[in-house]
Amino acid sequence: MTLSGKTALVTGATAGIGYAVAVQLAAAGAEVVVHGRNAERGAKTVQDVENAGGSACFVAADLSDADDVRRLADEAGEVDVLVNNAGIYPVIATFDATDADFDEQINTNLRAPFVLVQKLVPGMLSRGDGAVVNVSSVAASRPAADAGIYGASKAGLELLTKLWADEFGARGVRVNGVSPGPTRTAGTADFGPDGIEGMGRTTALARAADADEIASAVTFLASPAASYVNGTILDVDGGRPAIRPVA
Ligand SMILES: NC(=O)c1ccc[n+]([C@@H]2O[C@H](COP(=O)([O-])OP(=O)(O)OC[C@H]3O[C@@H](n4cnc5c(N)ncnc54)[C@H](O)[C@@H]3O)[C@@H](O)[C@H]2O)c1
């Protein structure tokens, strides 16, 4: 799964799944543009990526602001791999959600990946080589309680993944998605009444995932090992338990 000579931009790379992706892509030989918001966490991630044997730089940007996303793309420069990882998943019931809640989730989870593809994929197409990996969620295909806006943002991202795979594939750019199940990250550390471990117990593997287990699927899809994989949403969710017959 070598990525030597490639440059990868990973959004939300200073924590959770994005951090694990940044370290794994660097270990595979990529130069990594680490995106985040916090300069201190950015510097630490760059250090960790370098310790993993790669090279990295940090670019700060607020993904909920389209102009800032465009600036991020300009500062990242020419990239061969784009990992749209960053996302927010607040728990908000339909009748409690404000316009601002709606806009923040849709803009961060759906518009930012769209703008990054608009800005960065033309360069990949002109070089005839590139890979985009979008991090979705099981909530895109199975409605999750009080996470309707979130699920809609990820369902939109999955639709775009399949559209872009078709639009760009013949010109050398593959687009795929990873759909994680419950994963131990900074964002899920204080999740729900039973926590992320409780959600993990509902999977067929009966446990939550570590961020590295999601990142390895992202790394595979970004790499030449997945050269004939395009338009796929890879479930990395521990498996769905069978429906048990009622006694
Ligand atoms: N952890 C899970 O159980 C799980 C399950 C399914 C899908 N996902 C998806 O995986 C991705 C990563 O999740 P995670 O759990 O690692 O998240 P996390 O909260 O641990 O980390 C997300 C990173 O994105 C950054 N980010 C969020 N909003 C931003 C913004 N407006 N501008 C710039 N940066 C921003 C955060 O600062 C953070 O560094 C998300 O897209 C999430 O929806 C996670």
C-alpha cells in the first residue's frame, strides 16, 4: 500500500480517526497536509507524523466557512490524495434543531468536502491520477435517533461519492467512502448513556472500534492496492447482528 511520492490532505487530522489516518498515510510514504483548527494540536500531530517516518505540515481552517475551505485548498497546493474525514455529530432532536445547527452540520460535513473536491480534483484530473476517500457513517443508511441532520449530511456525502466516482474515474481519479461504526475517539469519549462501548456491544463483533481500524480501510482505499475499487462505500462497522427469531 505504498504512497511514496504522493501528497495527502487529511481534514480533521489532529484527533480521532483523522489523526490515525494521517499517521498511517505517512507510514505508507505520503507527505501529509494535516488540517485542523488548533495550532498546538496541529504541531503535535506533525511531530507524531514525522516520528512515524513521514513528512507533514499543518494548515488551520474552519470547515464550516466555505471561503476558509478554499483557502485551505490553496495552501495545501497540489495533492494526490484527499481524505474528507472531519465531521461533527451533535445529538439534536428534530424539533430542537435551529437553523444554525442545521447549517453548521451540513456546511461542515457536506459542503466542505464538496468545495475541497471542486478545488483539488481538477489538478488530479490534469495529472490523470488521484484518490478521494470520504468518511461517512452508518447513520447515512440507518437512521439514528436524534441525528437526522447528521445522517442526511452523510447520506449526501455517499451520494456524491458515487457520482464523483463516475464523473472522474475514466480520467484516473478514484472516489470511495468508508462508513465507520462506533469508534473510540475524542469526539465519542462522552457519548450517550451507555457510551461508545455500549454502542459497540450492539455490533456483531460486540465491541467498539479503535481509530486505527477505521484508518486502515481509508489507507487501503487511498492506495494503489485499491486501484480497481471505485464508488464503493466500505462498511467498517463490526458487522450487523442477525435478527433473532422471537421465541
Ligand atoms: N467516532 C465514531 O464513532 C464515528 C462513527 C461514524 C462516523 N464517524 C465519522 O468519522 C469522522 C471522524 O470522527 P471522529 O470521531 O474521529 O471525530 P473527532 O471529533 O474525534 O475528530 C474530528 C476532528 O474534526 C475537526 N473538526 C470538526 N469540525 C471542524 C470544523 N468546522 N473545522 C475544522 N475542523 C473541524 C475536529 O476539531 C476534530 O479534530 C467524522 O466525519 C465522523 O462523522 C465517526
